Amino acid sequence: MQSVKIGGKTYKLGKLVGKGGEGEVFLVENLPDQAVKIYKDSLRGSREPKVRAMVNGALAASTELVAFPSEIITDLTGGFRGFTMRLVKAFWPMHELYSPKSRKLRYPKADYRHLIHAALNVARAVGTIHQTGCVIGDFNHSGVLVSEGATVALIDADSFQFTINGRAYPCVVGVPDFTPPELQGRDLKTVTRTKAQDHFGLAVAIFQLLAMGKHPYAGRFAGPDLTMGEAIAQNRFAFSIVRQAQTRTTPPPGSITLKDFPAPIGQAFEAAFGLEPAARPDAATWVSLLKDFEAKLSHCTKVKTHYYPSAAHECVWCRLTVQSGVDMFPDFLGGDTPVPPTGTFDVERIWAQIRAVSLPQPASLIPKWVGTFGTDGAIASAKRDVMANKAAGVAALIAAGAGLVILSPLAIVWLGLGAFGLYKLFGGGIDAGPFRSAFTLADQRAREAETAFLQRIGLTELYGVRDDLDTWIAQYRQLDTSLNRDLANLRSTREARQRDAFLDRFPIRAAKISGIGPAKTATLASFGIETAADVNETAVRAVPGFGEAMTAKMMSWRRAHEARFRYDPAPSPSDAQAENAVRSAWAVKRADLQSKINSGLAALQSGPQRVAIRAQTVDQPLMAALGERSKAAHNLQLLGVPVPFSAPVTITRKATATPAAPPSTPATATTSQGVPNCPRCGSPMRRRLARRGRQAGRSFWGCSRYPACTGSRN
């Protein structure tokens, strides 16, 4: 066990807790809140001046958010070895939070609010660092640690760019996926970093937290494949809306989009990943934006663990689950979750009660218009015109007859006058076209008023309750069958689940695969490939920049781990937990359906009387519309014109999931077109393409009623 000197006292190094390219990090005996970094022999000479300057500058006392060097460590002869720093306990690298898989393990209770708050704290930490006069320079996800409570701490502070007493100590390292466009390809040892360049790294970190690990530059370019560095250098922000024509790049499948965020957040990302470094939002701006964002989330009505941006107008996590087959924030029911009691519930007796309720027909509630009509000016005017025409016709016929007798040589004139008289007498009837049009318009308005009236008195809602009950009864009858199917599927996939769980223990980020550095790792994660379990030939080939050779390396790495897998057929506590979780989920669904059905039945039984009482109240808009239609019909009758047929008003019924059939006639496995029915609710299923995870590129059947139902088939 090594001994070192700290502040003139001798201490023994404890457990090794970290290892990197520059050295190792140890615990220290008798200093429980401290850790020490011991540099490699080859780096001690170059690192010593900067570390001593940071210690002398008392940076460690300026903030609790950063693990700055606090004291110098020497060997027993006084030779520089490294430094002490605050020990950061129960914190994990930021990627463990934004990665969907590791989040389930490290942060099992984290929902989207947690990620936003972590992003907010990252911005606060960067702002604090800039206030000390430091520039981070080497911004990366491993240097940002997040606790289960979303508290943030930054480590590797000895790499920060630091200036004191007129002397600058540069940051000489960096990773491509956090390096801004203006520094891509440059020798970082010769560069003086700026806060604007930190603002780029900060925006990348915030984007990855808000977009579930998607890197802002990991997309599909409409041209030859680009490396991450090339995409950043060419300013090809994959999610850009305002520069989409210039970037020619689209986001990975199954991604949240800038349109899903509030406009100020989207605009901030456009500026951060735009063409002007000076326009990048600083830490204080992000703090303000994220505070407002955090306060204005919406809560999904279907999945209680889904909180989503209100600007999206729908739950983006439900939408992405349909697109990718991966639920970013699943509503896990742990193995110890108690099964909710359901009590006595006779579904057939309740179904009989539902059928016994007779809903009033819409037409029976529409009042009849009763009244008289005064003389219509248009009808009177039309009749006067007709009488005038007839009088003119008679006069013309008389004149023509007299002319033929008195002045027969002008017979052709008198014959023409007689023809005119006949036309006026018999051909000048009333034009019924305008009156038919008036009736059509009045009938349309009356039907709209009738529909609105039925909604106001609650009949439309009552029919909706009846339709919902049909659906809920059908779903309830399928519960036992669906539960048994899920349990059978759980048992039949036991080996596959064991294998996936085993392979999930090997993250790509921790692997040493030739040619797979941080940038390619970020690209893979953006396309849903995080562990060995996610690696399959189709999925990897779909990632930009991964051709045949790189895909072969990934497959070889997976096979090497897979060869070590051994299936354990013996029952285990995890099996019981998994089965209990399935039973608990279905028990919750059963209790939810029972509650809905009981409430729906009560509303259905009391509804007809309530609707009938409301229908007795005089509805002035409806009566006015009915009067106008009756008057238009009356006018047609006065003219002797048939009144067009007006069909009784009806209520559009909802399409139910499946007819409420008794248990003796169970739903079939497929529809007549060969489309399978959902194993949970019996609805027709739709063919979908998995865009994320280990099934990426493969098709599967998903329930057409998702997210109300989450049934699926391979």
C-alpha cells in the first residue's frame, strides 16, 4: 500500500476508484471526504506547475460543484505526485442518466423532470466555473457527474484552462463530440480556449440530457458518411429546422424534435449549433430557459411516468414508444408491488344491466316547431309578377284577335303578338329555384342546431359512455386470456431475457474496440445501440459511418461476450419478481377497468332521465333554426313545389375495439384479412418497424389502439 505526504503528514492510499489516461484516483485512509489523483510518472513534470497554481489560487474553496485540486501530494521524499480533491460520492457520469438502459439501473425513479433539473444544474455549474476565471475546455460527459437527486459535480478540473498572475495554463485535451466547429482538427495544445467554446460543450450536454442521449450532430447526411468531427466542423446540426436545407441532415429515427420543445428552447439550440460562436447561449441564459421549461411540463394521462414538453401537444414518449419500440420512461411495477384488490365483480351481470338501459332516440328529443307564418314578401311579390304576366298575356291575345279582324293584312304582326300573349299567360310561372336553395340552407342550419342541442343536453356524451362500455367490457373479458398469454410469453422467452440481461452488462462506452472512440460511441448511442445486447448486424449497418468492416468488429465483440453466456434453467428470485410484475400490471388494469365500468354503468343508468329533463328546457337557438326551416318548407308548399326530404338527426357512434361477446365466443387470433388481434384487448394490430434497441430494423405487430393498449407481437 503506497504512502504519500499531504500537508506534511503521511497517509496511506486506499482503494483504487478510478483510472484514466493521465493517472489513477485513490481513496485515502483517515480522510473519508477526500480522494487523490496520482499522475503517471511521464506527466508529473508538465502537470505540477498548473496544479500548484490552482491550489495556491484556492479554487477548491470557491465552490462545492467542482472537484478542484485542494492540496499537493508528494512522495515521502517531497517529489510531486498529484493532488487531493473533494470525494464525490453516489454520483455517476452524466451519460448514465441520459442513456435509457443505464438510467433504469442507476436512476430507477428518474422521469423527464429529473433530466431537465440535471441539465439546469449543469448550466449552473458551468456558470460557477466561469466566475472563477476558468474555462473548462475539455467538456465531456464523463467529467460531469449527476446524483440520484439531480445534483451535479464536475471532475477532472485539473485539465481546465486557468489564468493567474498573468500566466495562462491551457487545456490541452478534448473529445471530438464536445469540440466546437472552429476547433475541430486543430492542435488543442496551441489553442487558448474561450467561454463561447464552453457554451458549445454545455449545449451538447443539455441537448443529450433533453433528447435521451441523442447527439445533436449524429444524423443521416444526404451525402457520403461523415465522422462526428466532420459533421460538427461542417455545421451540420442534424435537428436544425431553420437550416435544414443547408445541413441536409436528418435526426436518427425515434428522436424528439425541436418542434417538441418550447420555442425559446428550440431557438437556443439553433443558436448554440448555428454559425456564429458569439451567439451561443451562456450558462445564465440556459438556467433561465430550463427553469421555465421545468415549470411547464404536461403529465401524460395514459402513462403516469411520462412528463413531456407542453409545446408538443401530445405525449412525445408515447409517440416515440410506438416509433421505436422503446419506452424511455416505463411505468415499472417492481416485484414487491402489491396486487390491488378487485373485489366481487360479475361482468356478465353488469353487461346485462348495460343492455337493459334504453337510450332515447335523438329524433324523439328534438322539439316540434309550432307557429304561424305571416305573408312572405317574396312570395307575394312573385305572385304579383305572375298575375301581371297573365294580365299582359290576356291583353296581348285580345289585341291580336282584334287586329286580325280589323287589319288582316298585318296578320303576321298580330300572330306574333298572340304568341307573346300565350307565353305571358302560360309560360311566366314562379321560379322555385331560390326557394329550394333557401330551404336547403335552412335545413343545414337546423341540423347543426339539432346536433348542438343534443350535445348540450348530454345525449351525445351518453351515447359515448355506451360505446366506451362496449370497449371496456370487451377488454375485461380478454384479461385472463391476455394475462395467461403474457405469462406464457414470459416463460418461453426466459433464456433470451437472461442472455439480453447478461449482454447488457457490457456497455460499448467501456469497451476497447479498435476504431470505436468517443465520437463513434456517441453516434451508436444516438441510434439506440448502447450495449452488447443492442448489437446486431442490421442495426449497426443502419448507423452512418459503420460499413462492413466496422460492423464485423462490433459483431465479433458481441459474439465474444455471448460465448461466455450460460443459461441457468433453475428458478430464481428474478423470475418470481418478473411474474409478479406481470400479474401486478394486469391487476392494476383489471381494477382500472372495473372502476371505469362501474362509473360508466352508473352514468348510463341515470343519463336518460337527466337528458329528458334537460330536453324540456326551451332552446332558443334551436327553435329559431327550426322555425326558419318550417317557413322555408311552407313557402315551397305555397308554390306547389315538393319539399325535399330531411333525414332525422343521428349521433355518430365511436368505433369500439371489438364487439362485446360472451366468453363462449372468444375473439379469434387473427382478422379475416390475416392481421393478428392484439393479445391484450383484441383490437386489430398494425405492422411497425423497430427503430431503436436490439430489435432495430426488424418489424413487429403493435396494437392499433396504442398508447391506450401496449400489446405487441413479434
